[in-house]
Amino acid sequence: MAGARLGVVALLLAAAYFAAAPWLGCVVVLPFWQVTAFTLRACTFGDRALQSGYGLPGFTAPYWGNLVVGILYVVAAILVARRARPL
């Protein structure tokens, strides 16, 4: 049963990554993996500067929902990993 639990945890972590992938892709658009406070704020909540044409190229919308769902998947993976009963 430990293999099944490990498989479920791995699937939940993969789901967390793919759920948060749009937010991660938006945050890491700068060269050399530079993350700034501007990109974190703009990708999470949106920004008026982006609406006027200044800012991140290809930006479509704030991705706070993707980030929240990714965090929920990580919490679910932690709960499954710590569960005392067998699956």
C-alpha cells in the first residue's frame, strides 16, 4: 500500500505543478531567471501598467487562481503523505 500512497502523492504534486504552470511561466519571463517584485505582483494580481502596453510581453490576465489551486494540490499531497491509515 505504500506504493499506492507514493503514486497518489506524485500525481498530486504533478497536478500542483501543472495547475500553477501559467503563473510560473508568467513570473519567469525575464532572462537568467530574474524574479522581481513587479513580475510577482503583476502575474498574481494584475497591474495597470500592463494594460497601457508597458510591462510583460504576452501577459493576458492575473493568475492568482492558478496559484491558489496549485497550493491546494500541494496541501492535499502533504495530507495524503501524512495519513496514518492505509489507502
